[in-house]
Amino acid sequence: MENQNIEYKESWRDEYLKWVCGFANAQGGKLYIGIDDKGNVCGVGNAHRLSEDIPNKIVALLGVVADVNIRNRDGKDYMEIAVAPSNIPISYKGKYYYRSGSTMQELNGVALQQFILKKMGRSWDDMVHERATVDDLEREAIEFFLRKGIQAGRIDPSEANAPTMTVLQNLHLVDDEGHLKNAALLLFCKTPGRYFTGTEFKIGRFHSDIADLLSQEMIECSIIQMADRVVRMLKDKFLTMPIHYEGLQRIETLEVPEDALREILYNAICHKDYFGPQIQMRVWDHHVEIWNDGELPPAITPENIEKVHASYPRNKNLAFAFYKAGFIESWGRGWKKICDGFLAAGLPKPTIESTQGGVLVTFQRNNVNLSKQNPIDVQNVAVNVAEELTERQRIIIELIEKGVVDNVAQNVAVNTKYLSEKLNVNRKTIQRDMAHLQERKLIQWVGPAKGGHWEIIKGG
């Protein structure tokens, strides 16, 4: 039966050298001549001539040596061409083929580039960028990396003020001539999108379905700082920070375990395939999804990822920098740490799956403000009709309360413009929501028409 390593052909044609090429570029395989698709031997009448011609053509056109043998079943001769996997890329008439499953694929563009790099034992982040210079890097990002590495005990404190070029050399991010590698630009360039596509982190807040987008943000920065920026944005806008008191001290803790969340972010950023689209985070009422381009390594599956396994970094230079900064380990323990963190917080373990050419991680929220049993409660606001509000209107109430506390002292008005910018929707939409909230006697305008601000009507 045909599979990834076996192909049947009833007779020989020179075009089948593509299959030999594809097997050599993949895991090897066997091509049988004189057998039909069902595995029945139909035989070949010129087996001895083919046993001489085929090896010569393989060597001449592909540059590889294959074992070509004559086999016999039920008195019929057939050919077995055994192809070993090659450790270098093999082409046929200038084109590269790859056996995937039971199909033969011609590699082009990005797929071809990735294939050749992998065969050469290199990763994309290790390639030199000819146009970039050290002046394109941000010293602030370098210093952020050094601080984190020193705090983690993985960088000596004496290197706190190390020159940028010294840091790059220690991280193997420059070649012998001092040219920057792609990893250097991703890690320390303020806007890596100037050089590469898909370097941003996209966050969207959804309610009932994918078409119900309430707000969104796009974060672009050096990827060494990206997890910090994402967590800050989640705290400010997308996730809740339930308040409790320890004695007289007011404590605000993120609704999900922050260390485990950061581990998820570090993995998504560090292991992303930077040929693909942005990392995408969808925040729903009761769960969060994070998708990054780039499939799991072949040896790791969603079923065995919690078991002890080796580390398989897609981007070796990025992984080394993240390790030195104290962000990740190098023992393949990241997913177990994530699961343990959520279980310790009383939440289910996150799930992981391979989908759409990438990795999707889903975890549950502990968002009491959105549970049906506990409608939103913002400092005793009169929300006896809160269940009638839309998700965006609920968020508006929270933003008004937070905005008044955070911004009035700084003379920043919590007005329609402020809310429109925060929610990334047009002002007419905000005005309609505000009118509804006024009708429900949940908010009021305080101060003059120009220069005033919105406040919540407190409950008794």
C-alpha cells in the first residue's frame, strides 16, 4: 500500500525521477516499477535494461546513488528503487521536490528557503541581513535584556554597561565581518517591521463570535520586550485585575497566573515562524486563544508535550537570547510549568493543538466580572440592569471608573474621545452606548460641556 515512503508505478518514465528526488529530500523511500496502485504486480518486460539505465540517470540528473534491484513475484519481474535520505538539498532539472505524506510537492519561495536552511543545519534567524547596521538597534532594548539577564543570574553584573557590539558578539548575533543576523534585528530593533513582515503582536477582544470584535490593539516593538508590553496591555485593557486587601494593603492580581501567561507568550514569540503572519491573541468572555505561526517539532505532539522531552528551538539564536534573559529554560519544561501554574491558580490546564500551520494555545479566564452569576460590580455602581448591557457597554463602565481614578489627577478628561481611543471604535458608536447608559441611569456627565468628564452613578 502506498504511503509516505512507498510509491507504485506500473511502468518507468523519466519523470519519475521527481519521486526519487522527493524521497531523497525527505525521509527516503522506495519506488516500485511494475506494481499498480493496489499493490498488484503487473511486471516489466525490460527489467535488466532498466536496472542499468535507471541508476545511471539518477546519478547523472540528481547526483545521488540509489539501490536498484530486480524483484520477482509470481513469475513477474518488477523493479525496486531504494532511495536514502540526503543530508544536502537535491534538485531535478533545477527544481526541488519533497515527499510529504503520499504526495509529491514542488518547493518554491518561502517553503524552498526554509527547506534549504534546514538541510544546511541553519535557521532563518541565523542568516545575515546585509542592509542593517548596529545603528538600527535600540540601546534601550539592549539594556532591558542586560537587566533581565542579570536579575536571572545568567549574565554577570559586570556586563551591565557592556557595549552593544560586545552583547551581540556574546549572543552570536553577528558574523565574523560584524554583519547583523536577522535575530539581532528581531530582538533589539525598535520597529523590526521595517525589515520583516509579521513581527507584530495582535490582540482582539471578542464577545459572541469572531465577527463581534469589541476592541483591538497591535503591539510592535523589539521582541525581547514584547511579552512585557503585551502583559501591560492585557492589564490595562483586556483582562481583569480583581482587588483584595491584605490588612490595609490594596492588592490587584491578574485574573490568570502571570508567570504561566508569560511562559506562553515567551514560547509563542521565541518559536514563531517569522516568515508567517503576526501572533494573534483572541480574548473572549471566558477564555483566551493565542496562535503563532509554525508547527510543533515532529517529535512533539499535543498528547506527549507534558512528558519530559528535549528542547527543539525553531529559532536557535532567539532561544539563546531568551534563555540568557531568564525568560525560558533549555530543558523542554515550559509546557509543564504552564500547566502547573494554572492548576495552582485553580484553573484548568491550558490546551494546545496544531492548526492552520501553527500552534494554538487556549486557556480559561477567571473573570468574575463577566460571569452570569456575578454581573459586573465596579465600586458599588448601580448595575441592577447590567445583564441588559452589551459587552462593550460593560467595558465602558470599567474604563470610566478606571479612567477617573487614573487620569483625572493628571487632568486627562474621561470623555467620548478618550473612550473611543481606548476601545478603538468610532465616536458615534461610543455616543450611542453612552446614551443607552445614561438612560439606564448608570453614568452621568460632570462639569461643563467642554472640559467635563463621565462618571459612574454610585449605588446606595
